[in-house]
Amino acid sequence: MIRLVVADDHEVLRLALCEMLEKKDGYRVVAQASDGEELLKILDSNLPDVIIMDVSMPKLGGIETLEKMAAKGFVAPVLILSADDGRNNVKAALKAGARGFLPKNVGMEELQFAIDSILQGRTYLSPSVTDHLMSSSVGDAGDNPLSVLTKREVEILKHLADGKPNRQIGRMLHISTRTVDTHRSNILKKLNLNTNAELVKLAISQGLISV
């Protein structure tokens, strides 16, 4: 029996995924988490065979959670299941220790194959993720400060620079306000900025918005 822990802040999607996994022979979901901090607490008392985790989560995002897991010595392989399969997101996840990366629209058959692959010590990237990595590697602008951001982060940066509040951005992008907060924190961290005013200046300099 393969013991799984699933971490995702989208409750409906998380519950649906857990239900589908439980219906398959050989899988048992032993715990669920809605953010990275909750996942770390669960891992103190549960030792799963595989962790399925989103990247964009409140309180503690997926990349930061992977780094803390490594620091604590947790060895269960992590499979990322994310709506954002941008090149930087995938590379950051793999660098932080993830063993696989799948888009959230993946089918159950491929999900099972990915779980089996990482349990066998292999790294698994969905073909759609691999195609995206190859296509987006062409023409990268090495001197572009925004190249460290994912597509979703650039989109949120533009809305923030336009002065839209987090709640409105969440409604526009069909994500929670907490997820917008998490993205904003990650954007500031990646760009070494501290305030929205600095974000606005950068967005103007890069042509994301006009004055």
C-alpha cells in the first residue's frame, strides 16, 4: 500500500484528488494539508511514501516547503502538481528537491505513472512540462530582471503595479486572496524588492505598465 500525503490550498481540488486516489487499488491518503506549514507539522508524525504538493500555497509556498523539508531531513519523494508549469517554476521546484512535476489537468493514468516512477528513484516530468521547458528556453533574456518570475507571477506583478488590490486580483484570476499574497511575497523576494512602489518602478521600466 502506497501511503500518500496531499498538500494543496484549493480544498475542492484537494478533496477530489484524494477521493480519486483512494478509489485506486494500492493507494492510501494518510493526511492532507492546506499549506506548507501544515504539511511540515504533518510530516513530524507521518512518514508517507510520496508527497503530492502544489507550488502556490499560502503561509509557506511549495519551493520554501521543499527547502525546509530538506533541512529537516525528510526523504519522502515529492511530486509537484501545479497549475503554473512555467520554466522558472519547474526549475526552482527541481532545484529545491522535487522528484516530479505535473500540470493540474493531468489524467489519473499519468499521475499513477509519475508516482510509480519517483518511487523507483527516477525523476518524472510530464511531456507537456518538458515541451514547455524546451520552447521557453529559446530566446531567454539573461539581462531581463523579470526572467526569474513565472508567467503567473509576471501577470500578478502587472496587476499589482496597476494598483489593483489583492482581493480584486484574486477574483480576476480565480484564485484566493491568500494565494495572491503568497505570489506577491515570492515576487518581492525573487526581485530583491521591499515595497509596491519599487514594484511599480520596475514594471514601468520593463514596459509592463505605462505612466
